[in-house]
Amino acid sequence: MIHYSCDRCGRRIDTEDEIRYSVRIEVEAVFSPSEDDLTDEDRDYLMELSESLDNGTIDEPLYIDGTDQRKQYDLCCECHRKFKANPLGNQSKQLNFSKN
């Protein structure tokens, strides 16, 4: 029999008596094009690439290997409830308004 434990609190999850929640998180690097790239429709990118290859002047790539991440976590019912209420774990301040 496979045994599961909560990746947040460490408690063992008995799958016969309670629900095990699986949370998948995917992180991707996203780059926005610059204004020059959006307006320069006549730019010949293949020619620039060919010249860069010929001259050996290729810049560092924008994409850095290893920036994309995919993780999966098991949560118990209580930790799932807490995760659902605050998925990013923000430490939000409680605002105490006066009763006017």
C-alpha cells in the first residue's frame, strides 16, 4: 500500500478515511517584446541571425535554461483549506476600521 504525507504539515494522509489533495504548480519565464520589436515590421531577423552566426557575435539568450519549473505537492484536508484561502501565502495585514 502506498503511504502519503502532507507536504505542508508532514502529517500522514490516510487515503481510506480522508481525501488527499494534489496541487500542481507550474512556473514559466515570460518575456515581453520591446516597443522596437513591436513596431519594426521590416526587420529581417533571418539576415541578422545569419550575420551573427558568421561573425560569432550571438548575444546571451533571453531564455535561461532551468527557469521553468513544475512541482506537485500532496495536501491533507486542513492544509488544502489553508492553501485554497491563501495560495501565495501572503502575510496580509488585518485592517481594523473604527465603528463610526
